[in-house]
Amino acid sequence: MRKLVLFVLIGLLLTSAVVAQEPPPDGVNLTIYNQGTALVQDRRTFTLETGTNTLDFTDVAAQIDPTSVSFKSLTDPAGTIVLEQNYVYDLVGSGALLNRYLDEIIEVTMMDGTTYTGQLLSGRNGEIILRDDGGQVVVVSMEQARDVRFPALPDGLITRPTLRWLLQNAQTGPQQVELTYLTGGINWSADYIILLNNDNNALDLNGWITLNNNSGASFEDALVKLVAGDVNRLPEPSRQMEVMEDIAMAAPTGTGGAVQQREFFEYQLYEIGRPVTVANNETKQVEFVSGAGISANTFYVYDGSPQFYGYGGPITDQYYGAMGVMDVQNWLEFMTDEASGLGADLPAGRIRVYQEDIDGAALLIGENRLDHTPEGEDVSLYLGNAFDLVGERRQTTFEIIAENVIEETYEIRLRNRKDDEAVEIRVPETLFRWSNWEILNASDEFTQLDSSHIEFRVSVEPGQERIITYTVRYSWPR
């Protein structure tokens, strides 16, 4: 329908038996996991009467998991008993109203001003079917309807998702209650900005918490906690609540506006030390880590050997793994320990690396993603391919010595086209044919990285070419 305006002529008949008008929150705690889930704790004070009370709790997230809801009275937990708990989500909408008003009298005004009044027989499949007082049936298109008028809002339809409780209360007076539930649609991630100095040996790092809220609810002046780590989500809602409530109900420890970090179980927990309003359909950023003059290093990698998926069996095809890779990769590495100048855990997120040009303007030189990295670990980031460096790898000999023995030789050429800078290039080689191998000879020293990889590190002068050769023998049982 191009434009459907719903007029309520008599008034909104909201569901009755609510004890009192819903008060504003006394406080909201929001614990957000970087897996698209959040745990909400909302405390409010209501005036309850002795006996049976119906209590409505609106402004809950539209993506709430109703099976995760927990309700308790903080004022009189022993005297307040929950008899029923309901999640009401039959919201006002044109389709809902048409379904509720079957067999009732409504009024439809078309684009040309024609008005039809009659008993609603159907409101499906893009059509409104009416029967007037004379028994004549009129079929009109919803696309051509300008507005539809209903006499009232039917019982049961509400304007917002609502949690409703039937309570048995022991005393009259104000009571503070607490609602806890899980919701989807809220996520957080870490975004990092790195400024690498022009000598490529130090960097400044700023980390930002990025909050995204598409849950359908806003949370004003919330105490926000963020959990970094891979939290396993079990299918049983009760177990989900048990694990997540433990985190959310920890006493706040933040001071000022800084983000406080501490360990919780096997995860890292970050707490924003001031109330934060997280509005619906909003992206918000808060700085949580920074460091200046952090020791760093850039290096180059030429990896022309084939992809390796483990030893499934001897590979005897001479031409297996002929990749033709010529790109030399550019990498940045630094440590997260205190000695290097950072001394912080880094939650998973996106890292953008900049470097200043001669005019002082910072230019993007690479972007990558970081996994959860604890303090004291090494961070290696692929930034892109070096423009002035070229690699070339080819097989020069291949010989089947015996039914179960193969020897082959590789030649790796590294060319440095820079004007005046010598570079060191790391050359990892995968020994992919079989697990039993032996390097018979090599032009340069190498390091064995693990059971299937070796690495050469060679310096290449500007305008020069460096050639690495090695011969490997593979053997396996007959």
C-alpha cells in the first residue's frame, strides 16, 4: 500500500490491569558480547497493591529472547511471587488491524477520494473486501487505498513489545524490580588506528570500542561492560543465563570516564567507567587503549611454494604446486608486552595502519584483522604487496631415484628494484611431497620452522638480484 494512514476514532484501548504507569528506569546494566548478543539488566520501581497485580514492562529490545527472561523483586523478593510471565508482541500494523477487524465495520478512502464503508470480509493478498449495508460486495486494491479508518484499537494489540507479569504481592507500596534478558542485535568490536613512523621501527596505537545497536531498544545512561573472547553458546537457555548473568552482575569497578580492563574467567572484560547512552540504530565509539613509541618492525616475505593441507600421501606429480607467484608481501610486527611500550591485551578487531608523507599527511598503507591477542604476544599484520620487489620460483631438476625416492631442486630469484634501499626478504618453503625429507644442499643458510617448513632470510641490495637454490630428497616406505 503506497500510503496507509490508520485513524483511531474512539481511542487506544490499551491492555488493562496495569498497576501503574511505567516509570523510567532506575538503572540499566548492559553486557555486550562480540558475537551479536547482549545481556540487559533493567531496574525500575513500581507501586504494587496487596494481592494480584498485572505488571507491564515495555521498552524491551525487539530482538529479545523470551526464554531468557528473569524477573525478581529487589524490595520484597520473598513476598512477590510470579504467577505468569508473558511476552506480548502482537504489534499494531495494517495487517494486524485488518485481521482483527474481520466482520467489523471499517471505512476505506481511495486515492481519487471515493470512500467505501462496510463490513470487512477479507484483508489479504493485497485486497480489501467489504460488504455494505445493502449486501453489495466491493473489492478494492490496497495499492489504491489512501487511508483506512478503524473505530478503535482492538484488545491485545500493542504499540511496543511488552513483557507482562501476573504477580502475587504481599504488601502495598513501591517496589524496585529487576528484569534480566538476552537480546540479539547488539554487537561490539575493536577498531585500531596505528601510525607507523617513517623509520618503520616504532608506532603509535589507539584502540576504539565500536558499539552497534540494532536491537530495537535504546538504553539510556547504561553501565556498559564488554566481554572479549569466544564464549560458547549452549542451546539450553537456562545455562546461557547462568553464564552471562555471572558476568553482568559483577559489581561495577570503573572510575571516571576511562575504560577499565580485568580478567573474568577465561575472557577479558572491559567496563566503561561512566554511564553511556546506547541509542537504537546507533554506532558509538569509545577509546579504550593507547600506546606511543611502541617498538615495531617491518619485513618482507616471498612465499611461492604451494598451499599445504598436511601429508595425505606421497605426492609424485612433478608439476604439482607450480604457482607462478611473483608478489613479495609487506608485513608489520610488534609485541603487546609492556617492554615494547604497550602492555595491553588487544581484543579481536580491525587494524588500519597509516604513515605520514613528507607533507605530514597520514596515508593508509594497509588494513587487516586482528584475532584476540593477550599481553606479551607477537602481532604480525600483512599490509600488502611491495611494489619494487619481485620474486620468482621454479623447479630446475626433478628425478625419481627409486620407486619410493624423489629428488628435486628449486631456484628462487629475488629482485630489488628500489633506488637506494637494501632489504631483507624472508623466504618460507613448504616441503610438501612427504614428511620424510632431507635438504641435500642449499646456497644459503636456512631455519627449520616445523616438520614441513624451512625459511631462508637473505639481504638483497638495491638494483640487484639474489638467487637461492636448494635440493631436497623425499623418501617413503615401499
